[in-house]
Amino acid sequence: MQPVLTFTDSGIYCPSGDFYIDPWKPVPRAVITHAHADHARPGNQKYLCAKDSVSLLQLRLGQDIAVQGLGWNETLQMNGATVSFHPAGHMIGSAQVKVTVGGQTWVASGDYKTENDGISGQFEPLRCHVFITESTFGLPIYHWRPQQALFSEMENWVKENEQAGKNSILLGYSLGKAQRLLYNLQHTGRHFLVHGAIYNAHEVLRNAGWNLAPVELITQETPKERFKNSIIIAPPSTADSTWMRRFAPYSLGVCSGWMQVRGNARRMNADAGFAISDHADWQGLLGSIRQTGAEKVFVTHGFSSVLARYLQENGIQAEEVKTAFGTEEETAV
């Protein structure tokens, strides 16, 4: 029997449906899991994604792209394959892709996390014959604390900075992490000032109807008084940049799963590191894989060899697959 999905030089290909999932080379038909640049690339003739991703794909790839959005669990027949999208919980609009051909169901996870952050949707385990999973944090050392505990720490950190006369800057990836921070810190009543890259994504989402806190764009004309008693959110690329100098004196906090490893915050010259990730931790990966009941698991980007070997040693047929995913900013996750 021909496999439902195959791994090619252009990406994950469905022969029966004649489409690619998150292709890394231009193809006629691309099925996209989410709007991050390593999964949604320019140059494809047609795009299919979850409805909540449409505006984000247009932001990233241009308003003139040919894009179609499907609702959650809505099915579409693509030649000989049935395709549907299901919540992945990674970021707004992120989806797992379920593909069924001749009674065989394969699921491509894209990037996912299992804790519901309030805006990205609850990850939905899908029963399938074959599961293609990411493994960004596929090591036992990665174990996330409940996000509410982390957000409480951030709030206390902001209060301590205010008492010390310092401005508070949080670094988080502009698409996904920044919205998660804004949504889960809006109860603090603080004013939010953001970098342009975050502002652009934020306004697209607010215009699409998402209940996100209002923000102020930081410009050259923004007076220093605006920074006091506020939370400043910027992408990781601004660390140690001249753009940061306007906020002095400030305290810098990095929001990333990589902050789980001691020393990473220091290497980024950060005053605080918050280990909050938009990917599943070790137990999240294992639990999700078990819930699929999959007979075979393909493990992609991240600590793929470690996870694949662990699954094999525990009676699950697994194989590591090399892909071009995982090339977003290193501290984005």
C-alpha cells in the first residue's frame, strides 16, 4: 500500500492528494500548519490553512496570495485524499493536518503545545495510524511549569522593577509569543508598548476580531515618560541593539523555553529568564504520541534522534526524519 504521506526534497508530500504540507520549496499546492516562516514560505501557487491563519499568512506572504481557509474539523476532498485541520495550540491559527486515504489516516502535527494558553486553542489529540511529530524540546530536561505560575512571576518582576525605578522589557517572538504575553498579562492593567514587528501582527489579529489588549507602537517620538509603569514587549532580535538604549534604565526578561537551561539568560545579557514555550515539553510530546494510538511515528525537527530512540526502546515503531523546519529565531520558542 502506498504511504499516505512521503518525505521529499520539497517537503511532506501527499501522492493521492497531490499537495505538500509546509513545503520548503515552491510547489503548486501547499497545506500550511501555521504562519511561522519555517512552515509558511513564499512562492507557492495556492495555500490552504485553518481559517484563523489566513490573515497571518497574508501578513507574512502578501495580500495577493491565493489562500483558502477551513474551519476546525471541516473536511475537504483534495483529489484522492480527505484533509482537515485540528487545533495544535502552538499559536493563533496553528493546526495539525489530518489526511485520510483509503481508510489510512496520517496526522502531521506541525508545531504544538499541550497547555491551553487562552488564545491558541486546546491541542486536540487525534487517533491515527501514523503520526508525524515535532521534537523541538524532545529531551527529559524540558518540563514546563504551569503558565499561570510563570505569569505571576513576570508580574512580580515588573513590580520589583518599578520599585527600583527601572523599565520592564520582555522579549518574545513577534508572532505567537508576543500575543500570548499580551493576552495573559492584560489583567495587570499595565500599559503595553511594543516594537513595530509586534504591532503589525497585533493589529492584524485585533482587526480579525481577537480579544487582545490595545498596544502603543514605540517610535522615535515616544516620550520617555510613557515607559514608566508600562510593559515593553519586543522581539528577541532587539537584544543588545541600539534600539534598546532609549529605555534605560531597564530590566530585560527573555521569554523562551530555552531559559529552562541555566546560563542561557546570562548569555543573552538578560536580567531574568522565563521558561515559557509554545512547544510541548518532553512529557507533553510523549503523552500526545500515546494518545494518537499511532502504529508508526515519524519524528522531525528538534531533538529528533533522542525522541525516536526513546520511542523505539518503549515499543513504538519510530523513525527520525530530516526536514527544513525549526529555522525560526532561536529564542522564539
